[in-house]
Amino acid sequence: MTSFTPISSLIGGIAIGLSAFLLLWLNGRIAGISGIVNGAVKFKQSDLSWRWLFILGMVLGAFLASKLGFSLPTDLSLSWVAVLSGGFLVGIGTQLGSGCTSGHGICGIGRGSVRSIIATLLFMVTAGLVVFVSRHVFL
């Protein structure tokens, strides 16, 4: 990603914030994607319907955005092994951090949670280090 797109970024940010607010206000739930997916795949929850609808909405939203002319990141120069390994490591990280970037970064910071602010700072510092190492050390 090399270009700055303020309008589409603003639209996306508003949509994410609004959906997180509506889920909390109408359903009393935090829009943390790792928790939503975890509860959906366990199939033991009494609230499976909203979880699967939320996941479906994310997938359909991306599909609809691509049909409306928004570009999606589709250039994956990594192998499926690397992608799956990255997904596995993210899953471990969400367990260790007791949540993901959406739960802590969007919902937690919005609620003023000190724990979420610290977690998000750690996520961002780690991401910056990973990008630096992958681009400047392991060329």
C-alpha cells in the first residue's frame, strides 16, 4: 500500500466504529473478532446466530466493497504455508493478549480501558518491529 486514500479510509473507519457501537448498544457484546470467531466455531454457545451473521457480514462486506469499486489487497506474494502459519501465530497472540486488535484497539480504547490501551500499544510496537525486520533485515 503506497497511496493515501483519506475518503475510503474515513468511510471504513466510520463503518467499523458504527458496527462496533451498534453491536455493543443492541446486543451488549464487544466486537472483538477473535472472540466472535472463537464462540462461533465452538458451537456450544447459545448465541451462535449473531456470531455467524457478523462473520458473514464481514465477508459479504468485502465482496460488496469490491463490486462498488473499492480496491482490496489481493497481491499475496507469500505461500499458503506462510499465510496459515501467520494465522496460527495470530491466534496464539490473541489468546496470550486476551483479545485482538479489534476488541482492544477499537472497542477497548473507545471505552477508555487502560488494559486495552496498553495491549494496543504492544500490538502496534510489535507490528512495527516485524515490518522493520522483514523489510530491512530479511531482504
